[in-house]
Amino acid sequence: MEKIHTFVVLAYKESLFLEDCIKSVLNQSVKTNVKIATSTPNDFIDELAEKYNLEVVVNEGKKGIGYDFDFAANAADTKLVTIAHQDDIYDKDYAKSVIEAYNNQKNSIIIFPDYYEIRKDKNVYKNLNLNIKNILLRPLRNHNKANKLSRKRAVLKYGNAISCPSVTFVKENVPKEIFACDLKCNIDWYAWEKLSKLDGYFYYIHKPLMGHRISEESTTTKMLKDNIRTKEDNFIFCKFWPKWFAKIITKVYSLSEKSNKVK
């Protein structure tokens, strides 16, 4: 049977968790394609690629998180592509569930499940951050109405409820430049806001199918320390609200940043 899904593992420098991520995407209940994409080629990545017989594609173009993400998305030649973050884990039925969702609604723009957090090697399924995101995503539980502009934007205007590593893109329904921007932290939220304006569905699978690792080394955690995220939060909120209200909601939203700290 033709494979219609690809995991492109986005590798950066030398992550201690890269091999765990690779094993999780290779251990899917349905077979998919797997590649590694990087803008920082090194022996560590090459050795893992050789060990698991995986192709490595190197971004030699414009550098930056958003551009690396776009490069990874375009490295796949299948109908569906998931940019797998090197520190994260994908449950064995992730690809199966995404493919089933695509077959149910081929006009989807993105397909994504719930996720759980990995904190110090423990899986966390419920906390304040996850509960809030679960509430924000309720407008998309009705798949028949998940193409409505109001519903797609409703899950974004109070915060970024969609976890980037959980998302699969339907390539024929998205542009080649999804993430391209000079933001450092909110490239995914920026992308969802842009994609929400397109015709098509945000297909939400209300089931945790992947684990997002929260660690001191994660990009988001580093951005919080430098206060970059707060500035970018306000920039995105201004796409949904008047500037005066965006300023208020940014202050409230910043409280959620505490949940990204490792305890």
C-alpha cells in the first residue's frame, strides 16, 4: 500500500532525546516514511541516521526556526507530513489516527491530536496548561463545523491552543511557506493564524497521541528566560484584538508561561 504520510524529524545540534524520537516514529502501527532534516549537520545526527537507515536532508538556505520548519515540511513528497520535534515522542497510533482523519476529511488544512507533557521522564496528562488548551479547543470538536473561520480563529484568539509538534499538514492544502517569519518563539501561532484564513478544516482529534517534552533545554523555555515570548504574544494578539485589549490579554496570558518551567 502506498505510504501517504511522512515524519520529518527536525534535528538541531546534539539532542539527548533525538534517538527516542526516531524510535517512536519508526515504531508506528502503520508504516510511514521517515527522514531527518537539519540546518546543523554533525556526526551525531549522521550516526543515528546510519543506525536507523534514514536519509538526512540539510537546509542550506535561509536559517532561522521558521525557515527550518518550512524546509522540513517541504522535504516530504507525501500527501501528509508531520514535523517531528527531536525532543518529543509519538505514540504508536499517531500516524494511523492522522491518516484515518485525512480519509474522513480530505479538505483538512491541518490535523492534530491532543498531547501530554513529558516532565523529567514522567507523562503528565492533566495540569493547568493542558486543561486550558482542552477548553480552548472545544469549538473544533464538531468536525462538520471545523472549517468555519470563526471556529478556527476562536481556538487561537485567547492563546495558542495548538501544539506545533502534534500537527500534521495536508500538503496540497497549505502553502510552501507556512512558518516563514523572523519570530523566535511564536512561529507556530503565527502559522496557525495565517492558515486559519484558508478554506478548509482544522481537524482536531480529541485524544492524546504524542508527548511534548518540557525541559530546561527546550526552545520555549529558553525564550521565556529572555522575555522574547511576551513581546511576540502581544504581536499575535493584535491580529485578533484591538491594541488596548491585546495589551491586557498579553499580561494575563503571560501567567501561563509559568507552566512551561520544569519543577
